[in-house]
Amino acid sequence: MNVRAIWSYYIDINIVNLIFSIFIMHLFNRYWGIFMFCSLGVFVGRFAFKYFKNNEYNLYYNLGFNKLKLLKIVWILNLIVGIPLLIIALFI
């Protein structure tokens, strides 16, 4: 498994995801922002990646990753990061 490629995709997706989640956090509250970071924000980031960097998917295909596998990896990593943040936010 090519960790550098996954890390690059994770960063590209989560830049847009963080902007979207912070926007939602300011509109509603911090719980919704963290929830969006873990769930819907991944798809918003994927849409932005598809719009701006669609040709990079060829690189990931050559490395053995398809779109669904990359999206699952990012979603699982965001859950690993987001659930402890949500637990901490509940106690603050």
C-alpha cells in the first residue's frame, strides 16, 4: 500500500472538507461541524477533487486504487479523527 499516495489524496480531500465543516460549524454549532467533517464533508471534498484534479485519478489507478477504495480510506480516517473530537466537544 502506497502511504504517500493515500496521504496526498487525504490532504486534497480534507482541505475542502475542513473549509466546509468550519462553515457549517459557524452556521449551526460545533457538533454539526464535526459531524459534517466525518460524513458529508468527505463527499463535498470528493466533488471538489473531481472538479479540479480529475486527471490525478489516473495516477491512483496506476497505483492500484480505485475511487471507492480511496473514498473508504478517507472516510474511515475521518471517523478515527472525528469521533474523539466529538467526544471531547461533548465534555467541553
